[in-house]
Amino acid sequence: MSATAPSRLETVLERYEPVIGIEVHCQLRTVSKMFCGCSTAYDGAAPNTHCCPVCLGLPGALPTINRRAVELVLRAGAAIEGTTPPVTRWDRKNYFYPDLPKGYQISQFDLPLAADGRLTFDTSLGPVTIGIRRAHLEEDTAKLIHAEGTDGGRVSLVDFNRSGAPLMEIVTEPDVRSAEQARRYAEELQLLLRSIGVSDADMERGQMRVEANVSLRPVGTEPFGTRVEVKNMNSFRSVERAIEFEIVRQGAALDAGERLTQDTRGWSDDRGETYVMRSKEDSHDYRYFPEPDLPPLRVDPAWLAEIRAGLPELPAARRVRYQAELGLSAYDAGVVAGDAGATALFEATMDAGRSLDSVRPLDAVRPLDAVRPLDAKQVANWVTVDYLGLRNAGATGSAITVDPAQLAAIVRAVGEGAVTRAQGRQVLAEHAETGASAAAIVDARGFRQISDAGAIGAAVDAVIAANPAAVADYRAGKAQAVGFLVGQVMKSTKGQANAAAAGAAIRERLDGAPEAATPGDGAPSGGAVEG
Amino acid sequence: MTDLTRLTALQQAGLLRSGEVSSRELAATHLDAAQRQNHALNAWLVIDRRGALEQADAADARIAAARAEGPAALDALHPLAGVPIALKDLVSVRGGQATAGSKILEGYRAPYDAHITGRLKDAGAVILGKTNMDEFAMGSSTEHSAYGPTANPWALDRVPGGSSGGSAASVAAYHVPVSIGTDTGGSIRQPAALCGIVGLKPTYGRVSRYGIIAFASSLDQVGPFARDTRDAAALLHAVAGRDERDSTSAPIPVPDAWRALPAPDQAAASLKGRRLGLPREYFLDGMEPGVEARVREAVRALEDAGAIVEEVSLPHTEYGLATYYIVAPAEASANLARYDGVRFGPRLGDGDVLANYLATRGQGFGPEVKRRIMLGTYALSAGYYDAFYLKAQKVRTLIKADFDALWAQGFDALVAPTTSGVAFRFGEKMADPVAMYLSDACTLPVNMAGLPGMSIPCGLSDGLPVGLQLIGAPWAETGLFELACGYEAITADAPWRAIEPTALAQADDPAMPTPRQRAAALAAGLVG
């Protein structure tokens, strides 16, 4: 089925335009729960160890607002350029389920903390801006665990550790037009929320849950078709696959003259298809009404201004700056800005490169005026290829630590020819693994490149003397013979010679031209160290 | 020796400080009275003799330590230290029951203290037990308790009012000098009136609701019952004030004046020049003539003492009942959703989620609670919300504006009947919910407006107590206390004040039928 889906998708898209809205629930990065003081660090904890009368919905318990959670939603609202009303309030959403201890969820109905925002991101067909209708705050439910009882029968257990954790719901306008846009929106939103410290937004850990409302309308028409809500998409890939599946399914149904029903459907990653979870007939009347246990929330304009002013550089702006000011390619800018770890390492390495400290580890005698900014493209290359490569090669979830000052030293040393690119890569890997300094690793491994004219000259002289045939070839016009001779120099110096310097010294000797050997990209050679 | 149970809380406090009596003696004497009469009154759902005596011993130790330390340490003790008290059975006390008068909370043990419980423990008050109430505070007679009705100490075939009927009856019957009730539409003031005692519903936000089983969140307030104003003020002082755990509790300072209200002659003198409004809408058609007479006599007595009384109008009063019976049930329909049998209380059914809900809630709630859940659910339903709930909120604003206009005109307080009739017989209003709802017609507008309201005894009609309601501006409890103290001073020698509840001797008789038996007999038409 999946093999045929793309082509069927294309035929559906010839006749129908998908209209998609995305709802995202995110757990917020708070220390305590939304309406009580219980800790949110319940991951991996024994069931029902992070709860109290409030989040258990015991008789007489009352909610109090977590200011930090409100602040995080306001921050998210500011980051999506949303507006915050002067007064918002809380509402009760009423329904019965064992994971909802009070029989209602405290949420926000008609006055969300943020409204009318937008998010811009790139797709394979160019940049897209999606309108965001609202971002509001609510509480999470408990977790139901279906298990086998001691008598072998089915039992349902409730773990209230998650009950009452703060949850932000972000709802887009029905602006999304493709499965790819939906995936990219979710990815960009995750990046944004992480970069402003609002949510860890890990989909696999349920910290970010994406739902999509999908409908089709004939190309060129305005009215919306019957929409289907798709849930249970547990990765960005499944968001894209599920929506593609729905577009194809709905298109086929419409072509067959079927009436679509306003269902809620689940996505099965294994089967690669959606299935009916709930039909519209079962839809709830949530009987929203203002929460009488909480007064309306007045957002102090000064507080809001402070939150806006405190926003860090957002990913979209960062990508623009990387390209415009640092000369990174669009691809590199996207990769560096698209990963919080990469961004942090890149920024910190560039910073460290402006300091003398980035020089000293490998070159204690270099004068201060020799410290020039690192080449951003080189740093980006180290970060995107080597750092991300090391990180992705490690066990899932295992963090690797790279000290930006050490990376700066490595980048500079390679750039200046003090060590080779391949050696630099080994130094970085060992540093990431052991935390040892670049200088110590270089010393221990004997990686110092020989760039000194005297030392190289001695090796070159010996090689010329030992390889008369190659010398003759060169003098006969075979320029590539230099390569062989350089190889011999590298061999005799155990790979530590600066290849460029060795080549220059060979040509100098054979051509008789008095040309100084200069290492790397033209840095002063006076202080280069001996191996 | 004087009967310790006849002393006010502050008088008991005086004896405790002077060392003439111990908290243990006070507790034991009051426990004896409660245990002796509960058969006939059913005012208590639990009398915790052992726990109370332990608390009393602890209070005695505190008082002894303070006495040893000196007069300043004794003064620093709260007036209620060592004094017996009763709590309505919807106040959470760690480790104890809190049934809210419902079967659905049978067996539930609160794992935490309500805010006011903590405050009372801090003050050193001795909690003797928990009192009977209409299920989830929904009712005006205590007949809607799942644990049988409470009898009125003035007439054992009559109700004590409700929903805080047990708390009112326990104070009227001298089982405790003071008790805690809650008032959502009149549930403190109406039983106070029907039992001939003082009851106060504070300004909304004055007392934390944390740990109080909710009926209607925007209306519920905790308040004191007492046999005089000073005791009521001392108890309110102990429990009032901002609590971070209740976002609707207000950061308004609690006046220390409540611990020491003016002396009687001073209070009487302070009535002079007080501007009081007499809302004409509170004298309802069908009001009992004896009740109206007592209220008008009380108003005249205040005027004679120098108060300036003017008839005023609260034009939206007639919409109060209808509005209340949308707002309160709507909030209750959500507040009571947590009683699902999942985490506490009995769980009935065969294991299927829906079947469990239906069985647990179907059998756990009584008919009045179900009626209100249905009313509230309906009022909030899609398509009806605007016509009912939203409209009711708008009318509520108008009701509040009626009062605000009077405060703006400079009235110090309003004086009105608390109820239009005296205590009624068991069963009299059970068949007609609307007749029962009308019992609160004069009290519920005060909840809708969030104001402080007080009922104080003002005489008897046909041998049964009549209540005078005093209504103040937000946070004006002090003014109500002064007014009530003044009225108590000018009527101190009134013959009716010397009359004790007339059924107490009967209540001592172990052969008396229980209130449940009495109510059943009345329902069967066996007793006239």
C-alpha cells in the first residue's frame, strides 16, 4: 500500500486541495504541576508517588495557578507573535473518564493566553507561514495502564503522577496544505519551543502530541469539506505519513461518491493506516463554563513586555543571520539552527574563537594580535559533520559533551595546519569521549604537524637523495612526481609533516626557486611548534 | 456549680485562663451532653470522644505552659484555646471522615486538614466531632442527609433548618458553644434563625475554602455558629484570612477587634446614628405574621436606640431564587463529578467504566443531589448555556448592583428577616422542592452578591425562634458585629432571651424516637 500511496496521492491532489489544521499539546518545562506544588519530575518514578489532594481531585482540594507555566505560555505566545488579552480566564471542560480525577479539566475556552500568531518555516517548495489561532494552558490527565489482574482478568490502573502537569495547546488556523507542511510545522514548532526553553517537546516521550484535522475540498473551491481528526502520531514521520494516508483515503472516498463522516481516527504506524476511534455521534458536550475556583488572570503589561524583551534569538532569525552575516549556506544555517545542541556549540565555539584561550591550548607562544575570528563556515562544518556525527553515532539519548574552547582550538589548529583534518577529527572524538583537552590529546598522540621549515627541509633533503628516479621524472616535466615525493616525506615523518609545506620545500629545492615554506592558510610561521 | 455547657466560648476561655476549669473538663461535659442527646437530635455524625480528650489535654498543657510563662503568654493564646467546637461534616480533618452527608463518601478518610481545621488546631480549639447536614449542603432542613434528619432542639418534630442543621442544633442544644457551618444560599443563617442562635456568612473570600467539600464554588463560604455575637466573632477571627491554597480567598486583613468587641453599653450607644436599610422585598407574601412582628419589633428597638432606619428597595430580589438555582447547580454539577468511585468511597458496578459510574453515582447520591446535578448539567448544555447560565450571571450582576447602590447611598447595613417562617415540621416541604427552595429566598441574594450576612435571634413566634438578618457591604463584618452586639445589649433583659430550647429535656430521654423514626412517622401520617 505504501508503495502505491505516492502516486495515488498525486492523483488525489490533482482534484482536491487538502485543508489541514494542527493541534499540538506540549508539556511545559516547569518544576511543579499546573495547579499544585507536586513535582513534574515523575519520569521513571513509581506510580502515584507525585500526587497530592489537588492533583488527585480529592474532596475539598482547590487549584492555584503556577505562575511559571503562565509565563512559559506567554513566552511561546510572544515567540509566535501572538496577542495576549489584558484579562484571560480559566474554564472547566467537563467529561467523565478515570484519568480525569475531578471529572473536569481546567482549561481555557474563549480567552486563551495567546491568540493570532504565526510560524514561518521552509519546505521543499519554499517558505510557508501558518497562522496560529491560539495557545492556551491546561492540565494534563493521569495515565491509564491496562494490565492483567492477579486473577488473569483485565484491569485498568491509574497513575496520577502526570495528572495536573501543565500542558500548552497550540492550534493553527486551517492553513496547512500538505502533509510535508504539517510535518515541517511540527518540527519548526518543536525547535522554537526548545530554543525558548518552553518545552522539551520530545514526541516519543509524549511531551509533544500532534493531532491533525484533515479535510479535502475540490481544487478552486472555498467551502471546507468534512474534517477528520487524526491522533496517535508519535513521530514527525508518522505525522506526514498519517496525513498522506488520510488525503488518499478521503480522496478515494469522495471519488467513490461516499459521504465522509466527522470521525476521530487513530494512526497505526505498523499498519500504515488510520482507523476510526470515535464517530461524531459519540462527540462530547463539554459544557465549558468559567472556573469559579480561580479568579480571572490579569496579565500585567509590564510582565508581558519583560517576557518579550527576554526572548532569545528565534530559530528563523538565526537562520537568516547565519546566512547574511556569517556566510553559511542555507543548508548549514538550517542544520546549525535546527538543533539546540548544534546551535549552542556553534555559537560558543565562535565566541571562544575570539579569545586568546582558543589559541593557547595548542600554541602557547602565539601573540595576541594573531587571534583572528574563526572561519564560520569551518566551524559550521565541524559542528554539522563532526559534532552531530559523533552525537548521532552514540547510543540514543546519550549526551556528548564538547567544550567549545577545545573545538575552537581544534578548528584553529587544523585551519592553520598545526594538525591534519583527520587528526583533528580524532582529537575531537577523544575529547568528546574523555573530556581531555585538545592539547593533551595532541601531545599524547604525537599529532603535532611538522611545519617548521628546518625540520621539513631535513626530511625533504633525505627523500630527494633517496629517490633520484622521481627527481628525474619531475625535472622531465612530470609535475605529479611531487606527490610521490611528498608521500615519502609523510612516510618518513610518520604523517606529521605539513603536506603543503613539504611540497613547497620539494619544489623549492628542485626548481631552485627561493620560496619560503608557509604552512596552512598563511598564518605567521615563526611560532609554529616542533612535534 | 454552674453548668459549663451554658457558658459562652469566651466565658469558658476566661475560666481556662484562670485555671478554674480544664479543657478536659469542658470537653468531657460537652461530650456527655452530645452523647446523651444525639439519639433524639441526630445533630452529630461522629462524636470523637477519645480524639477530643487528647486535644483537650494538649490544650491544657499549652494553657499551663502559658500560665507559667506569664500574663503576656496567656494573652497571646487564642480565645478559643481549649474550647470545644463542632465542624460540619464537609470540613476535612486529617484521618477523619468527611461524608458531606452523603453515602458516596462513606468510608472516605481525608488525608489532609482543611485550612480552617489547621487554623483551629493552631488556635487550640478542641474538635468534638462532625455534624449532620443536608447531602453536599443541598437543602434547607437537614432532611436530605443520607444519615437521617436532625431534630430542632426547640421541637423534636421540626427541622433545625439546613444545610448546616447539625452544627446549628449542636450549639442551640449546648453540646458546644460554637461550631462551623457553610453557607451557599443561607445554610448558616437559616438554621441559625430556626434554632435561635447567631450565625454568620462572611464576605466571599474572607475564609479559605481549601479542604471544604464544595457545593457551589462561587457562593460557598465558611462561617461560625454561636450563641452570641462575641463568640461568633472570635471563631471567625480564628479561621479568617488569606490562604495561598484558595485563590478566591482575599488578602484582606483580619481585624483584631473581632477578639474583643465593644462592651454592651458601648455597643448599645454605638447604635445611635447608624443608618440601616429595610429592604421591602424581603417581607414576602405569605410571611408568617409572628415572624414579621418579631422582625419589625427588632427594627423598632434599633430605632429606639438611635439607629436611623429607612425602607429601601432591592428591585432584583424576585429573580434571586431562579438565578441561584441555575448558578449553584451548574457549579455543583461539575464539583460533584469527582465522586466516581475510582479513588475513594464505595465503588459499585461490574467493572465496566460506564456501568461503574452509573451504579456508583446512581446509588451513592440522594434524590436532591441528583436533581441539582441534572439542573446544572442542563443549564450548561450546548444550546442552553446562553439562555440559562450566561443569563443567570448577568442577573447576578444586577442583584449585586442593587446592594452596591445602597452602600453608595451610605447605608451602614441592611436589616431584614432571615426566613419568612419558623422551623417547619419534618416532611412538610419534602414533597415540594420549590417550597423548600423558597426557605432561602431572603438569604441567597446575599451569597449571589458575595456579601457578609448574619442572623441573630430576635424573639419567638409560637414558641419557636425567629431570626433577624443583618447584611453588610463587602468586608464590613466588623460593622455587623457591632450592630449585633448593640442589639444584644438593648435586648439583654428581654424575657425571650431567658428561654432555653424547649425540647432539651425530651432530648435527654433515651426512649425518645430518633429523628428518622419521627420523620417516618410523620410521613406515614401517624403523628399530627
